[in-house]
Amino acid sequence: MDRLLTPHNRIGPHGRLPVVTYDIHIRTADGGVQYPNAFGYSVNDGILMVQVGQDVDHSDNIYFAPGYWWQYVVDPHSDDPLDLGLDLDEDEYEDVDEDEDEDE
């Protein structure tokens, strides 16, 4: 089932549909990754696709080959349901970006 920006019944204040994001955790052959604000996802012919970006107008689709991704969870009830060992504190992601800018 394709879950890319499924239409809602209510239109936002600027005439656009509200965007619902997903928290997606993916276990891969060499570890794992989390997309805390993905705009959509789908699985077609075993290929997992995740839509991510700054906003819907400036987003990209990331594709995972059938043999590369092993499991995925959407909007989990626990912080790390696949036991990926991910650091899930979003504030630390921002600090890492700032530290990288200072090193350049």
C-alpha cells in the first residue's frame, strides 16, 4: 500500500493539505537507519522507498534494495524497537551539525 501523502479531509490555513510525517526505523544488512520525519514510504516489488527532505516540495526518495533492508517499523511505540543502538535525541543531531561546521 502506497502511503505517500495520503489526502486528508481538512485543508490547512494556506490552502494546502497538512503534512503528516512518519518515524521510520530500518534494519539493513550493515546496521540501520532512522528517518524521524519521513513524508512517506512504500514497498513495491520488495524495494523499500522512503520520502525525506526539508519539506514536501524539497524532498527526495531513498530506495533500499530487497536484499539490503531486512526490517522496518513505522511510528514505533518504543524508542528503538529494532535494537539498532541509535542515539534518538534530536537535539544531539543539531549539535553534531554545528560541530561539523566549526571544524571546517
